[in-house]
Amino acid sequence: MTIYRALEVEVQDNDVEKALRQLKKKINDEGLFKTLKLKRSYEKPSEYRRRKERESRRRRNRMLARRKQRER
């Protein structure tokens, strides 16, 4: 079960552009754009597994690179 929470941004001093930037940042941090992009079309189970493995490898490589950089 997925729990969704409302994304809210208050417009202060009629600064709509700033509020839009804040909203886009919140949407991006939530991963909503990525989810919408993935749900746009059907993804075969084999493609899903390949994508998940690729994402996992990328996360692991980033973690190892950061760890290696801290050791220097």
C-alpha cells in the first residue's frame, strides 16, 4: 500500500516563480517525475529486472566512489 502525501507550497509576496521552483524541487525529490515517466508505457518484466540491476550497480558504484574519496 502506497501512502501519498500532499505537496504544498505557499506563495509569499506574490512571488509565483519562486513558489514554482520550490514545487518543482519537491516533486523532483519525491521522484514523481521518474515514476510518471516509467508508467507512461508498459515495461516488460525482463526490462524491469535489467533496469533495477542497472540502478543498483549505479548506486553501489557511487557509494564506493564516495567511500574511496573519503579515504584520501
